[in-house]
Amino acid sequence: MNKSVAIFTFFFCTPLAAFADPASECGGSSQVEIGACVADTLTRVDATVELYLGFAMAAAQELDEVTGRKVTAPALTASQDAWAAYRDAHCAYVGATFGGGSGTGIGINSCRIELGRDRARELMRYTQ
């Protein structure tokens, strides 16, 4: 019964915007306009990830100092490197699914935006 309630809640109570991809958020009447908007959004998302990574790194370094262990900051660096490699590989795959069509760049950037937003949220969990 609980699973049914969860499924109902997810599909009928989640705002439609949660299912929108970055290209849909941009609107626009042409691929050029959408592409420019998605590129601008990606720039902002990348800057946000870098900002939150800085906060998380400061917290990691502080923890390493307090505990006398030098493991948290290197682990965060390794995590970020692995995430960046995953993002690049996965979004290249997403781009390949466009079959070389004109929306390939928009698809790749949209993928990078979605994964970047997720990464920023995840990094913020570790800044306290």
C-alpha cells in the first residue's frame, strides 16, 4: 500500500517543471536561441558547482585539520575528478543518441546542466 501512495504522490503531485529538461526551460523559437540559452545556463551551473566545491573543500580541509588526518580533502578531489569524468562520458553518450543531428550540442549541454545541478546539491550537503 505504501508503494502505491508513493507512486501516486510522485506522478500526480510533482510539479511538471521537475520533469522539464534545460532546453525546455529555455523556451525560444529556434535552435539557435535555445542553444544560446542552454550554453548560458551551463556557464552558470558550472560556476555554481565550482563555488560549492570551494565551500565543500574548505569544510573538508577544516575537518582534516581538526582530526589530524589528511583524507577528506583528497577524497573530495578524487570524487570531483570521478564525477567530471562520468559527466563527460555520460553526456557524450547522450550526444551520440542524437545521431549527429543539429540538436546534439543542446542535448549534451542539457545533460551537463542536469548533472551539474545534481552535483551542486550533493556538494552543498557537505559544507557544514
